[in-house]
Amino acid sequence: MSRIIDDTVEIELNGKKYRARLDLLAIAEAQYYFRSRGNKLTVPQMFEAIQEEDYMVICNLIIFAIKSCNPSVKMYDIYDLMKFANRHEITSQLITLINKAMPQEDDDKKKEETTENHQAEND
């Protein structure tokens, strides 16, 4: 059974608003972009880079999340809207995107189901 998940977030960059979604395609596009520049990053490494304020990762995840909902938007148009003075707000919006993409309740539910299935197999 599939369910519809509203995993989009409104991102505001220098007064311009976009819908964004941090889905598998956005992450894969970011990984491809990094790899093409000689920097192979896994998802855990990207999350660590965000904590370390790596703006190459932060900016590109935002860009590919925006492009996920707005494919015709050009990367450099988004880059132009990202101002260093707004770096904390941009990072905060990315964290909101991550939290929306990977809700904690789903992880807890999966852990419960896995535990229940494992217990049923052992009975």
C-alpha cells in the first residue's frame, strides 16, 4: 500500500521562494555533481559536511532539492540568490528539508516492524 507523502518545503533565497524536495533523485544528482569534480561523497559524509558548515555541500543539496520540484530552474540562477550573509538561514532551511525527507516517526515505525518480524521468526 502506498501513501502520499508531502515532503516538499518552501525555500526562500534572498526574497525568492521555491518549492523543494530532498528526494533520492536530488541526492543522487548532488552525488553525481560532486563526483564529477573529484569529490565522491556518501550520504553520511554529506550530513557530516553539513554539520561542519561545508557550503559546497549545503548549497548543492539546496540547489538539487529545488530542481527536484522546479526542473527548468538553472543552477546558477539559484547560486546568485545565495548570499553569505544568509548562510545560517540557508543551512536551517536545508535541515528542515532533511527532517521533512526523513521523518523520525517513520524510522521508529520501521524499527518496531523489524523487531516484531524478528521476534515472530524466532517464535
